[in-house]
Amino acid sequence: MKLGAFFSAAVLAVGLILAQEQQQQDQQQQQSPVEWQPKTIAHKDVKPFSQPEPVTISEKAGVKFKPQIDIKSGCVPYPAVNEAGETSGGLQESGSPTGGCRGSGHGSQIYGRSTWFNGLWAIMYSWYFPKDSPSSRLGHRHDWEHIVVFIDNPKVPEPKILGCSPSWHSGYNKYAPCPADVIDGSSVKVKYEHSWPLNHALDITKDAGTFQDLIMWDQMSDLARRALNDTKFGKANTPMNDWNFLGKVEKSWPFK
């Protein structure tokens, strides 16, 4: 082979290698996920997750023991996040306590997450509200409330409710056992109300409430979970995210 031809072939080979490497880099850049950025939208525009058909034992238990909530005052529950990871911007505490938060037409949401704790199965159910306002100019933007229901074992044919702890401001109202007259079948009845000038909180009630579509933590999209882990909701803490869930379950333990 002549020397010139040899160098030409070598240059061509190097060029092909560089082109292949560049193509691989371009493909990797295209496949790399876009860096997640928090985004809030109007509370009335957040669409909830539809309640999926339960498949796993924990999902079936979540649906079976889904509580009902009776809204005595203030806002009704809204979805906090959509499938794309966009979160609710909430509402200012100006205006009436029910102003702008009696339903968007998209539907409400209840969030669930469960785990074993001290030998019992703990299911946390959480609701989000765009604001927490006992009266005009009092309260704050965003509110999260939740109840932890303790059952014996989701795997047995007829699991039983052994205790329940609805959130009450920075703590809990704890019941062990959970009174029979506040349980409708397998659903604990809770109320959302305030005692002026205190903000809203939960407690058990004998009055029937309403149900919302349940989405369990593991059923949500990755973006939705990321948003609930990373988004700050002002003075309201997201109870079931990775940073708060286990600590709140421990704090809600109703058994002495």
C-alpha cells in the first residue's frame, strides 16, 4: 500500500470513530431526563388521579379502610398534585373561609401510604386543602390533614381496625380502640372543622361524610412523588412524603 493511501485510510477510520462517538453522545443527551423543576398551577386547575383498581394486598387494604370526611367548615379537599408533578398554588387566607374552595369540578383526592409499625399495619390517609382560614385574614395558605388507621393484618380474611389517630394541629387525637359508632363498615368517619380562632383540624365523628378517589403513594407517577417530596406548602407539611411519613406514624401511635 502506498504511504499516501495508508494515511488517507487512517484519517477516514479516525473520522468514522469520532462520528460514532459523537452520535452516541447525542443519543445519550436525548435520552437523559430533563432536570425536574418545581411548578405550581392554580388550585382549581389541578386534576386528581383516578382511583386505580387495587392489585396488591396493601392497595386492597387501602381501599377497604378508606375513611370518609365531613366538612364542617372551610374548604373541601382538593388534589395537591397532578400526574405531571404540578402542584397546587393554594389560596390566600383573605375573603371568606370557603371563598374559592368549594370544588373545582375536577374532583377531589385522598392520598394513602402504609407500612408495618410495631407489629400492626398503619395506613395514613391525607387530604389537601388550598387554604386554612377560620375567618378572613386568619390562617394560612395550604393545609394538609390526615388520619392514621391501625389494623391487625391486611393479609387475613377479615382485618380489623384496632386504633385511629386523626391529626389535630401539631399532634393527634388518639383512639385505641377506635369507637364503634364512628366506623361505618370498615370506614372511619372524620370531621374537618375549626374552633375560632384556631385553624382547622380533624377528629372522629358520628356523622357521615364523603369519599374521594384514593391514590396510594406507590401508584402515583414519579413526578408526582418528586413534587410532594420537594415542594414546600408553606406552614403545611406534606404528611405522607418520604421526609415525614414514618415520623408521623410513630407520633400517631395510640396504644400505651
